[in-house]
Amino acid sequence: MRWVRNIFAELFGLFVDDGSFAVAIVLWVGLVALGIRRLALPSAWQAVLLFAGLGLILAVSALRSARRR
């Protein structure tokens, strides 16, 4: 049964290289989806908020990866 676990680990690795990066994206999208309703922002600002957060997550992940190398 170990080979089944290895297959799933390889499949997961194909789509998720950095687990914390993926978790941060999912959390941000979830927070924005829930928080946008409460803020009552115009749709253009909603998109800006989502994009800015995702860009910040990407920049932090890239800097963290660069420091490791």
C-alpha cells in the first residue's frame, strides 16, 4: 500500500510545489470572498483587493524562496 501513498504524493507534488504558498492563496481567496460582502465595496475595488493580496503573497513566497538558495 505504500506505492498508493507514493502515487498520491507525486500527484499532489505536480500541482502544489510549496504548501504554504497554496494554503495562503486559498485562505486569502476565502477571506476576500467572505469579507467583500461586509465591506460593500464597488466591484472594481473588490478586484483590486483580491489582486493586491495575491500579488503580495506571490512576492513574499518568491523572496522566501530566493533567500533559501
